[in-house]
Amino acid sequence: MKQFISLCIFLIFPLSALTSTDLSDDYEAGEELYDLACANCHGKNLRNPGTASFNLKMFPKNDKKRFISSVTSGKGFMPALGDVFDAEEIEQIWVYVSQHK
């Protein structure tokens, strides 16, 4: 019965109707993942430590596809993390990077 109700709710409320709470949850989860796997090279709170790593504050906010590709497959000295994170986790990291102020 729970599955039926969940399916009904999913059909009634499209994914485009995500609330700011959903984004807030993704942002927080993305921040935790970033701190674990990305901050060492890209800097805590996206403050680039002056290393050869890309300054993620400068990453184009409209280029999600490039971000996902870089994280999944790696780029230059950045290792591929597609086997470390699943698609949802990479999405959460994207929310954190793209929404960080």
C-alpha cells in the first residue's frame, strides 16, 4: 500500500516541483561530500588554496554537464570519481558548487 501511495504522490507532484527544502537538503549533503573528497585540492568552502586545481568558484553555473563529466571521468590531474560517487551524490556536489556563495 505504501508503494502505491508513493507512486500516486510521485505522479501528482512532478520533479520540477522540488521545494527549496529539497535543494537545501541536497546542498547540505553536497557540502559534506565536497568536504570529504574535494576540499583537499579545491579548498574548504571553495576557497582555492592556490594550487594547480581549478577554482570552482569560477566554474560556469550553467555548465552542469561539464561538471558531471569532470567528476565522473576525471580531467587532467583530477581523478575520476564515477566509481566513488553515484549519480545522486554527484548531483548533490553540483548543487553545493553551483549554489555556493
